[in-house]
Amino acid sequence: MKFSFGGLVWGVVSYAAVARAACSSNLLIDNYAKYASNTNSLGQWTSDDGTTTNIKADVANKKITFTSKANSYFYTTFNCEKATSDQYNAVTFPVKGPAGASFTLELQTMSSCTATSFKSYYTTINGITGSTQTITVPLSSFSGANLNAISGLLWESFSLNGAWEIGQTNLVCANGAGSPSTTSTKGAVVTSSSATTLRTVTPSVTSKVLTSSVSASAPAGACTNLLIDDFASQSRLTFLFYNAMLQPSSDDGTMSPVAGRVDTATSVIVANNHVTLTSRADGSSYWFTMLGCLKATNVYGGIGMTIKAAKGTTLGVELQTSKTCDSNNPTLIDVSSADLGWTFDGTEKFYTIPFSKLPGLDTDHLSSLLFSGMSNPITLGPISLYCGTTGTAYPAPTTAQVIEPSPTVPATTGPSAYIIDTFGKYDTNNLGFYHGGDDTTTYKQSGNKLTINTKGNSDLGWYTQVSNGCLDFTPNDKGYLHIAYTGSNAFTIALQQHNPTCNPNINPFPFTWDSVEASRYSNSAKTNLYVPISHFEIDRKLSVGFALKGFYTSDNTIISKIEIVKSVPSGFLVPSKLPTAPLIFSCTRPNSFAFAIDDGDPKLAQNVVSSVAAAGIHVTFFTVGAALLDASTNLSTVYSNMLNQGHQVAYHSYTHPPMEGLPTLASIDWELTNDIQAVSSTLSGHTSTYFRPPFGTEGARIRQRLAALIPDSKFVEWSVDVQDWLWATSDTPENQLKNFQSDVDKGGNLVVMHYLYETTVDYLPQFIEIAKKTGKQLMRVDQCLEDPNAPPL
């Protein structure tokens, strides 16, 4: 139950007894022309209280659009509408939502127009089709409601999160000829020939009733906890700096520093739907999560979360409010953990911040929650606003384990066996070719063994070559790669392919590779891996060597031998090959060149748009889903316009983590599915089969899950890198131009760049000019890859 703002005025407004004329036409409740001022067409308050994302009024089409999430709602209020006296008998509105979804319509009424409390009555609308349909709900559906004192109407309990639209909303006049504006009547409630009798055909309608009062918080059962953060993602919290509400959250770099991670620089560490905060020794650290100027009055009684901290730990708690919803000059209410009665004993317990214990707190305008002065590390569980006066913990999300297919294939026998590496020499293997890794601090050789520990950095690898150029490896197709190991098998094995000319000075090199998940090919004792050579689906006539990469734990992997063997031991079950999305570094269309632009600063987006338009070219944008859902970025409008102008928009993850480094297949799926849903919900159902990994991080698991979730998907890397991440904010930003020119001179034709930095965006016209001087035709990625589904050139 959400509190109706309409209930605030009943005690102070005096109503004279006047005769009310029966209606002659429908009553316009809202056409959303005044939504910018949170006012409906009746001049009354309307809002979502910050519970949805990407909410905006489409004034031209008379509708409100938003993306729902857990606990989202939207409401509009009345100045005590006497529907019975005025002879309105239904409410009608067009709606569009995810196919198969349902939602609840809540009617709030009072005993009289001078009452100070209201009751809520509920009707569930099922059968949403995915297209715009008109819903007409008889007021008689709200059994027991006092229709002569309607104070509010609220849409809530959206069963499927995604894009929703609510169109012009009217009360239906029983006597009038006027009918609600509709876009489609498919699947809607329809009226009979008599204007005073309505019957439901479809969607189906069920009703329930619940009581609420304005004098206390909403009772149990009418309200559910409002999630602030469930700590589902490290990168959402510490790379994009969002909480689950897609509101800002950060420590401003004040926590104890950490090294070697691309997703956080300080000790704000997410794991298993918890975050651990480790303060600097001087106690100067703090961490905050913002609430979006939330109205909690008479709905939520406080904020709750689980905390685990050592005995004797103390900390400060601060709530910030702002009547103007401006975070620049908030009102601060500070209390200590002792003030709140919190004590810790090293176990995880549930703690609350009751609003009643913070005198003077403006619960109409909650803007931020902040923790500071932590005397010891603390671990927080999901944070939420709780209903009523007794808090309950928000349950951590339950994620079903992703089970990969596990069929086996018959064993084969290869022609020969030979040893590749037993790690006796520092920089060459047993074949006399190069071996070594990306970072010498992550591996060591000793006693004919190689120990690798990348500390969970999935972007680092170790390599051993079978050739100094190209080697035809197809004679080994029926044989196996054997790796004798102990320790962790949580990594990827790849066989790399040279470019068609076998020239390492031409981009790209390597040209591509295929990857398998080491753990799938291990024996039960976790001592030996056997991978069929045929499972590396590349042009094996151009083989370069093997790579061990995509390590996603901080455990040691100790390898004593890498070799080719003719067969597997008796009893070893050879798993089937799982499909992997093809790994692409360059265009295939002759004489083509493609700009593929990743995430960036929303303030610079229009500069990119202008440069691309001035050049008269089409490009590809890889977009991050969470930023797309954040209405404050305006990226949904930017990318919608780019689609309309003929550009390509594709996937770049939901929160921008190094995806092969994520701990589970379920967490990889979470990133992919949320990105897919964000793009679809904000860009009018748009989908893509193209994906670029954040940081370029590749491995078997992400490519397998991409192939499983998006048929015919492509895993797009690059062969031209401006290296904006290295040079854009340096003293020599012009090195971006030098890198671009160098890679183009080597034959590169597929670009990676970001619009994160002003210097990069300023150089974009020059990048485009360099590409045009090659004589190649500039186009989208799907066009340069000769995708039959791409638009014609």
C-alpha cells in the first residue's frame, strides 16, 4: 500500500454542500502534459516516488513511459472525486507492457471528503499482450470502496520488470457519449451496448481489499520492502557507482586502497550479495548510497540491513534530506551505532534505522544514507526500506545454478604424441619456441613446474607456442592436448590462429582463437586435462600455440606437463564441445572499415553524434545496460536517435565487469540477460546478436554463455585501438592519434574507442579522416562482417 498524497489535504479543506450535476462526458484524469511539475490534468499530485527508472512523459502521444523494477509503482491523486454522485462508473486507460505480464490497480477511497484516513482496494489486471491495449475497469470491481470519496489511483505490482506505458487516463461517464482515446482495443476490457453496464472479456480481473491509515505507516501485507541495494554486482557498485535503484553510490575513494583490480580501487568488495567496507586506519573513510529524493512518509518506517562486524565495532550513520531534491546542500541527521542500540559480536545480524529515532528527519525527501567512522571492517547485506514499525530483512536474491550440457563423445586416436612443455627453460618450451606470460609477477617456473596465480585477473594469460609462424596442426585432429596439473582448473585453454598471411606485423595477430573451459575436460581426481584438438574450432592449418587464460579465482594452478597425446586413458569420458560465439577482430568484407564505439560520458555523447553525422558515416555503438536505464544520462534518447539514423546498437554488458572473471555462470548470465532487457526496454524492443566484452576480456565461459543465450551471436574485439584509456588524460593525448594511425597502417580495420574523455572525442573527426584516406568504405560492424541481416550499404 502506497500512501496517497491526496489524503494530505482532506483535513484542511472545507467542502460546502453543493448540488453536483451528473457527468455528460468522461473526466480526464491525466494526459501527462504537466508531468514535469508532478501535476495531473486535475491539478493534483502524481509521481512514482523514484521507484521506477527512465520515467518520462510523452506529451505528444499522451502517455507516461518507464521501466519497472522490484517494488515499482506509479500513482495519481484526486481532490476527493465523488464518482457515484457524478455518475462515473469505470476507469479507462491504454497500457503496454511485457507480454504475459500482469499488474495491480489500486483505488484509494475515504469514508468522506473530510476524513483523515483512506482504504485501498485492489484489482489485478492479467493478460498483458506486449502491444498497446485499452484497459477499462468498472469501479464496481473495487467491492466495498466508497466511490463518493476517491483520493488516489495507483499502478503497482508489475509481475515482469521492463518497459511499461500508461496512456491518457479517464473516468468513464455512464451518461456520456465520449469514450476514452485508444490505440488498440485488443485484449482490453470492453463495454456492452449499454453505457452503464460493463463486462470483462479479457484481461481477467480479480479483486482484494486492504485497509490503511494516513496516521501510521502502511500495515504489513499492503507494502513490501523497497530495495536500495542487494549488492548483486561489484562493477555496478564500484565501476558504474550505482546501487540497485540506479542511484549514485560510492566511497569517493576514501576506503582502504586495493591493487590489481579493474573493477574497484578501494576496499569496497562485493561477494554473495554482501559488501565489505574496510576503512583506512585514520578513520576518515565513508560510504554512501543515494535514495533519489524518496518520499517515505506513512509508507516506510525505516531502513534495515544485516551487518557483520567484530565485537566492539562502532560507526556513524547519517541520513541526508533535501526539500528541493538537490544533493548540493542537504540537511544532515547524524546518529551513532550506539544511539541506535547496535552492538556487534562477529556474527551477521539484522539492524534497523527507525525514522522515529531521528528527530526532525524529513521523510518526504530522503536523499542519501551514509556510513562513516568505522572502527573495524563491516559487511553489509541487502539494504532496504521496511514497512511499518518493525523491520524485516530483505531476502538476498536466489539465483538458480546454470547447468551446462554434459553429454560425452566417443574417444578417438591420433597419429602421434609429443611433448610441448615441461618448463625446464625460462623463455622457451621443449619445442624451442616461445613461452611466457602477460605479467611476470603472476607466474613462476621452478623444478620443471609452472605455477600460475593471476589473483583473479581474468585478462592475464600464459602462452606456449608450437611454431614461430604458422603450423598445420590438422594431423593432430584426432589427438588430445594433455595438461598434467594440480590445484585450480578454473581457467580457459585456447588454441590461437595466425592471420592469413602468417605475418605478425599485420593486424590482427593472432587473428582469432577458440577457447574451452578447462574444468570440463578434467579427470575426477583433478590432476589431468584431456582436450580433443578438434574442439578448437579455428583454421588449425594456421596454428600458433596454446594459451592458458581467463583465470577466475585466486587459487594456484600448478602445471608439470603440456603435451599432445594419441588417446585418453581408459575410463575417461570425453565431453562434447560446447558452442562458443566466434571471436572477431577484423572486418571480412573487402575494402571495409568499421568504427565500434563503446561506453562513455553522457555529456560527450552529442559531440560523438555530431562528428559522425558530419562525416556522413554509420557506426556501431556497444552500450552498457545500467547506464541506458538511468534516465539522468539521456542515453536512451541518444541511442534511439542513433538507431533512427541508421547506426547499429549492440550489447556491452549490464554493469561493465571483466565478465570471464565473474565467479559463476549465473553471474555471467545476469550480466547478459539484464543488458538484453535494458536495451529492449529502453529502445522499443531492439535486439542484437553482437556483443563486445568490457575490457576486451575473453574466455570460454562468457563465449559459451553468449552462444547459449543469443543464437548466432558474435564476440567482437578490435584491430585498431586508440588506447584512450592510456593516453587521453596524459600529457601526450596526441598519442591516441599515433596509435590509431599505427594500427591502420598495419591493416587494422575494426576500431575500439570510448567517449569517456574530451580529448578522444575531439580527435574523432581526425580518426575518421585517417580511415577515409585508406580508400576503404566506412560502415557498421554488421555490414563489415557481411551479415545478411544487416541493412544494405
